Amino acid sequence: MTPRVALVTCGAFPTLYEDDLLLIPALAALGLVGEPRVWNDPAVDWSSFDAIVIRSPWDYFEHVAEFRGWLQARVAGRALLCNSGDVLAWNFDKRYLEELASAGVSVVPTVYVARGERPDVAALAGARGWKEIVIKPSISGGGYRTHRLRVDAAGAHAAEVEGILHDRGLLIQPFLPEIAEGELSLMFFDGVFSHAVRKRPVPGEYRVQSHFDGTTETVDVDSTLVEQARVCVLAAPSLPVYARVDGVIKDGQFLLMELEVFEPLMFLSSHPEAPARFARAVHTRWAARL
């Protein structure tokens, strides 16, 4: 029988986000049938698939407990997950940034506040000399509940901070004006660099996502930057099938903002070989299990 690959998505994109549609013919060229499936659809028999690739379940951070349960059930059922269960569990909460920083990775300075705590945000930021900050949930995506604010106005966001900490952690980071020049995203498949894009916010905005009118352009990056990004990829618990390294250049140094090995948009349409590279990485993991 032809091997089937579930491409996990959400109700907002039941047939996949348009960029990921390129993966289906690339998988077919290798003898794998890619089938979009909504993660919380009770009618899906996940055990019928030969591999499960996390693509666009972009509402998971709004259903944290439910999605954790779904993921744990796939792991318990010994599903072939891409990325693997250890990578997904590690990357689910952005507290992994603390671990990477401790390992020597150059990360945007970050204060992590644990769920249920009642922090003095202004004091935490002020002690580090930060005047303007970004706060965000530790489990989030797409700019969800992310705010840019001056430290002296942090009190006005007390209710939002308390709301976030009700069921997840909070990240506090200095606002980096370099984001106006664009956030770099470097894509890797099985640890091999594929392509890169620069995501730019519109004037007056700091969030680069398309639903905030951010723009994207394909860019060439030098080998030094690629190697800096690869260090981030190799710091994951095991080698990711796919990885996106997001960061900015500050004072000539690449600073990691996020290592996206959970459900990142991989900008497959930005490079003609990217869909085939992704498909080959999935096929390699499937073939290794035979």
C-alpha cells in the first residue's frame, strides 16, 4: 500500500496553508501521499498514517491542554512524528530559550516568568537597564498576546500579564530597534541549510507576520550566518526534520529570537528546491523506520 503522511493543520486551514500545498506533489514524487488533517477532528484515525508532519495547527496556543493531550496520544501510540516527539515537547514552550542561552547560543536577552507568579515587570526590566520591552506568552504564535511597551507604562498592562500567567509563562525581552530592518529566517531540512527570507514590519509596527501587513523577501546569507543558525538547530534534543531559525543582526552578531521546530511556515514558495528538500527529509525519516 502507498504510504500515507498526515499533514497536520487547523480548522482555519483545513486543506493546508497555501505555502504548504507545494509539499503534497513533492511527497508524491517520492511515493508518499500527503493528506491534510485537522488536529482536533475526532473523525481522524491517526493510527492509519505512516507518518505525521506538523504543519499549520495554528490555533494550538489557544487550546493548550487539548493540544498537549493530542500530542501525548500520538507519542503514546508510537506515531512517526515529524518533528519527533522530544523536539516538539521541548519547543512547545519558549522557555527553551533559557536552555539555549545557557548552552552558549546568542539569544535575545529574555526574562522568563513562570505560570502563576505575580511579577513586577517594570522592576525586572529596569534592573537590566531596559527602557522599552516586548512581553509575550511563553506558549504562543503569530504575535498572539504580544505587546510592545515602555517600562514606565508597564503597570497599565498588569491585567494582561496576570491573564497570560493564568495558564502559561511569560517572556520579557528588550525591544530591539533592529527589527525595523527585518527579521531573518533561515530554513533547514535535516540540519542542512535550504534558503532564507527577510521579514519586514510595516512602518510603525514591530510584528512581522503577514496578518500585521509584514512583507517577506528572499535573501542570500553568508556562510558565517548559516553556521551561527545551524548551531541553534543542532541544540535541539534531536535533529529536526525541519527547522526555522529566526533572529536579528545586532552589532554584527546574529541574535536568536526563536528556534521554530514546532509548526513554522517554511516559506517553501521562496525557493524552487525547498518543497523537494522538505519531502526528502520526511521520506528519510519514514524509510529509516522500515
